[in-house]
Amino acid sequence: KSNFKKCNQIAFYRYGELYKSATFRIYLPKVSIPLTYQQAVLLQVEIYEIEGNIFRLKIDEASPLKARYKVPDVLIKEPTTQKHYLLIVNENYKLRVTANPFQVELQSKGETVMSVNSNGLLYFEHLQPPPSDRQEDLGLWQEKFGSFLDIKAHGPTSVGIDFSLHGYDHVYGIPQHAETLLLKNTSDGDAYRLYNLDIFGHKIHDKIGIYGSVPLLLAHKPNRTSGIFWLNSSETLVDISTKAVAEHTPSRSAAETAKQRAVPLTDVRWMSESGIIDVFLLMGPTAFDIFKQFAQLTGTQALPPLFSLGYHQCRWNYEDEQDVKAVDAGFDAHDIPYDVIWLDIEHTDGKRYFTWDKKKFQNPRKMQEHLRKKKRKLVVIVDPHIKIDPSYTLYAQAKEKGYFVKDRNGKDFEGICWPGSSCYPDFTNPEVRKWYADQFAFKTYKGSTNILFVWNDMNEPSVFKGAELTMQKDAVHYNNWEHREVHNLYGFYQQMATAEGLIRRSSGKERPFVLARSFFAGSQKYGAVWTGDNTAEWSYLKISIPMLLTINMAGISFCGADVGGFIGDPEPELLVRWYQAGAYQPFFRGHSNMESKRREPWLFGEKNTQIIRRAIRERYVLLPYLYTLFYRAHTAAEPVMRSLWIEFPGKMETFDVENEYMLGKQVSYSLAGTFLPWLCVLQIPVFQRGGTVIPLKTSAGKSTEWMIDISYELHVALDAEACAIGELYVDDGHSFQYLHKKQFLYRKFTFHKNIISSSCVDESGQYHTTCVVERVIILGFGKQPTSVTASAKDGKKKDVVFTYDTKTFALTLENLALSVDADWEICIS
């Protein structure tokens, strides 16, 4: 704990309290400013309306000594805006600016939804020349933490402002913290911290920032969802205070007395160490509108290659080629599907990334060819730090080209990490990112093939003997920006460069797979993330659910937690339950520490092997549905893994539920169920929602590639009106042809008036598959039918074999052989 700061040890948070009495007022352009104010520092305020119920507020110095940092590359484009001054009125909202004191209020249908600076907590430390008295005790110009000294070349530059959310007492988001789904009040001075840090075995129920940061906060009440996206990549702290306030209802007549009622109000104060105030107010009004608005700004989840939705087997470390082959064979011997085996840092030549240990991995190409024949993939680790070794080509090139981050004296920044003394590429420089991407070319990365994909770890960045185990804030990046300005972007940029490298090595044809530990807003465009170094304890399984739900809310659907816990040795029951949970989460990887005992799925006795096998096989059978959800995330910004309140926004009893969740809108999973001792040990508490159709495969294969030609079955769960609807998305599973050539199928299945039909959702897509729908199971069918017939688009009809269970009201239709890529109907009478 002593390695990391508490809020009261963070100077800009501490002295931010000094600015609570500051006041600001607005002067419009061309209005002369009174002489009494002309010695004050002027701030430029811009307010924009952006299409889609988004408003943007920017505050910067009008004439700074030097430009202040404005976050690049996170927004997919500069939004088309209309600049306004004091009043914006459209069909949905009224935005009003009060000039003195400066405040902004957003109303909808006469109701105040959100107000800005209503508590007067706006502050903006302007750039200034160093004073003769640097007030060292406050940490304004230099700040000490332990033995570390942070020299602030431009002095204190923090910014902050408050927002009031009217009628809201449920707020969510701002990952990543090992905390509850519902954000807590921070009145104890323990603010939520957004600062990417490598915290091994992080505590749970702690507001310290861990590996990633997305400065997006959502507020929800039964009739509305709103959001605040704070675009700032420096260290950020968020204070939250929810309270009840009196709301007065005026009397409608002289005889009637005015009434008042208590309504909730949540105040949120954002503070960042540097940069400008650049904030997007996302007005919803639904949660799905918020997700679309955020994606409109930062992009949607990249469509992953299908293999990456299978099961991943990882360990620090699989020892050598023989170990890899033995583990691979073990999955086949125990009839357990898996897609990817992973290699951690020990596979390299002395922790030199893009290399192989010549004794342990003498022929990596041959090893990959062995995996290719088994229709499986390999993921290797590529951390950002580069070993200081003039004979190491990667280091020598970066050194010669000046591609490393510098220290405050202009020398290459040096830190300790896995290889020992290391330097760190400056990924904020586009030229460095291009060079780094080029390292993944097959001719450059010796021993790599097109089944090799990448894991970016330690990219907060982790510096073992640095302040808070990360890079000094006064280190210097591209264009002379200090590290404090860009810290939370470092991992974002490494994942961007890595994904670009994998795309480029295939001449733009193949989708990449990159897992990164550190992330920021927009990381969803480049791959997957995970929750980092968790522990093999029941409490970490439990906390993984709200952590993943929060990351999904922040636009990153492709996320998971290490099954079994990375640190320690899980008891068999915990491991089994974790597999059951992980099978129904977006990213599914088993991983363990080098000091943990081996824990391949078959090492815990036949009974547990059987349960784990069933959980993994259920995952593989579910892949058509899961892949369809990722297509929806990619095209419509719908999170794959959802809190119950998102699907049931008017049900207040769902607002703080964090042990159950939805996969899409059709499937729900209950972690609470896994703790009930009377559940059958083979039963996973997964439920299908009435009124839905789920596409599944009829059986699991050895890997996803083995399953391409396995037929489909549809599970139809009827609602109270005996109706149901669902979708299926299909493409080649690996290329960008779905995008460039429109090679895909997007089908809709409906059940209405005892007719099941298949129709096309998107006529622009064309993709031929020999796969058929072989079986349909209808749940909740009220009576035994007398006949069932299937008819294709060409008019041909055939009788369908069926069975009906009078106890469960399940109707099963067999041997259908109906084309996935054609229209058809099944009539039940």
C-alpha cells in the first residue's frame, strides 16, 4: 500500500480545495471587459451542440504562455458542431448559460436534467512563470512522494468543475476500479482515481485506479439515462455526493398550498492534473442512446476474429515447445475445446520481445505449424519496455532514431522492468507507432506466422522502481509534452500500434487480435482488455462481475477476468465456478502465476474435469449467439455484457444488482446461483428470456475452426403472447471481407401465430454457407401439434419430424436441413 498514493497525498487534489471560493463570470465576445478584471487570467469558454443529443463544453486559457495539452486520437473525428453563446433550444433540450456567476443548465420538457458549476467548483490553474517562492510545501512546482521528486516545469496546471445530476441517485462507470457496480459517495475524501497503475494483487472495494481508465460516468433514473465524458488523459479524480433535496411544487390556485417533496441529487466533481476542460454531456435519454453517443465520439468495438471468442489457455509460463504440445494434446485427450495457447515472458531470449528463447523454442515456426494443423492459434506477450542492450536490434534501432521517452534532462528515460534496465518507446509519436507496427511483419519478427497474435501487458506503463511503480510524470514525450499529460494514453497507443501492425502484416486483409492490460476511452477500436492480476479467492470472482459490467458500459465489450485467479491456487470448487462464469463472459481465458500450481482443466479429478468440460462446451455451442452480439456491438454500440438495469430501465430493484447480468437481451446469468449449495453441480444458472430466439451450434468442436460446418439449432422461448424474435450474424470469421466486400449474412428468426420464419435483416450482405438449421426447440409451447411442415422460398414443402414433452411444454423439431442463407417458414398446426 505504501507504494501508492492516497488522495490526500496527491497535491492537485489537496490544493484543489483552495479554489472552492473562486468565482467566474462570462463576457461575450466584443464586450469590453471592466478594468478591474483586465489583470485577471481570461478563460475561453466554448459551448457546442453536436448532432445526436450531445453537448460539448470546452474551457481553455484565452492566451496561455504555451499551448495546453488537448487529447488527440481518441475521438474518431472532430464532431460537427454548432457554436452557441447563451441559449440553445432544440426540440428536445434547452441549454441555458448564466453569465454571473458562470453556470450551465440543461433542461428537457421543463425539467432540469443536469447543471454545470452549480456548486461553483470550477477552477483552472493558468500557466505562469516560476515564482521566486515556489511554495514547496504545497507541491505546486515540485512534489515529493517517498524518495521520488516530480519537477513541474510549468507549475501547477490542474483543472476542475462540478456537475449536478438532478433526480439521480444511481451513477455508474469510470472504470477501472475493483469496486461495486453502483458508484459510492466519496464524502470520506477517498475520491475515485483514474490513473493507470500496475497493482499486483490489487485490493477489492478500493477506489484507487488500476490498469485502465475510461472517464465516462453514467447516471440513471427510471425515465432517463445521462452521461458525462471527461476527455482528459492526465491523472483524474472524481468526487461523488448523493443527497436528497427539497423540490417545491407551486400551488395551482390560491386555495391550494404549495407542496414540497424530497428528490435525489447527485453532485459529481471532476479534477485533472493538467490539460483543459473538454467535456461531452451525453443526454440519452436511454442507456442505449448513451452507448451510441459515446461510440459516435470514440468508435465502436472492433469485430473480433471468431477464434478469439473461444477458450484461451494461458500460464506464466508454458516452459518450451514440448510443454505447449503436451498441453495442446491434453485438451484433445480430455475432449475439451480450446482455440488459443499463450506464451508469457519466458518464451523470449532474455525478455527481449520479438525474439525466442533458442533452447526452449528452437523451432517456433514448426510449433505453430503443429498448432495450425490442429486449427488453433498462438498468442505471445509483447510488453512495451525494451531491454537496454546495444546488440538487441529493437533497442539499437529505437535508440538511433530517438524513439524512446526522455527524462526531464533530455536523456532516454530508463526504468526497471522484467528485462532489468529498460527504455520505453514513445507511442504518442505517430512515427514511433508506425515503426513499432512494422516490427510485426513476418520478415522482421522471425519465427512468427499468421496464427500468432499479441498480448500487450505492463503498458500502464509499469516501472518497477518508479514512483507508484510507473513512469515519472516529468518524463518527456513527443512535441515536448510531459508524461503527466499523456499517462492514461500510453497503453491505448501501444495497443493501437500493435493492432495496426497485425493488420499491416496481412496487407489489410485479416482482423487482428490484441489483448491489452492498460486502456482508455476508444481502446475498443483495437481489441480486448482484461481486469489484470486478480487473486484465486471467491471475493475476486464476485467483484469481477461489476468490474466487467462497468468496462462494458464504457464501450469496451471485449473484456474478461482471468479464470481461476492469476495469483494463488484456487480450491477446485472455486475453479469450477469460475469456469462456469467465464464461459458466459465476452473474453474467456484461464491464466495463472508462475508460482501457482499447474491448473489445466483436467488436473482436478474426473468429476471436476467433467463439469469444466461441460462449461467450455456450452461456450462453444453458444458462439453463434455471442458472435452476433459482437456484430451488434460493432455496428450499433450495444454492450455484449449488460447490467440488468440496462434491459429493465424502469425496474428500480435492478439498479444495484451486480451478481446477475445479461448477455445481450436474450440470456441472463446469475452468479448468485453459483453460490447456492442446492444447485446441481452440472447446472449453470443461465436463463433465456421469454420472447427470444437464440441461435446455437448443435455440438461443440475441438476449436472454432472445426465448427464451421456444424449445423445450427434454434432455441425459441415464447413470451406471454406466444411470440419470439432473434438474429444470427455469419461471415468468414477472420477477414475484413464483411466490411470491404459485404460478405456476410444477417438473418432474423421470428415466431408468430405458430409460424417460425427466417428472413434477411440486411440485403446488402451476401455470404454463402453450406450450414443448415438442423433443429428447433420451442420452449413454452402450449399444446401438442398435429402436424409440422417446412417450406422453402422455392415453394417446396416437407413434413417435419417432431416430439412434444407434455411435462416441460417443449416442442422439438428435428432433421430440418433448412439453409441458413435462405428464407423459409415452419408452420405448426
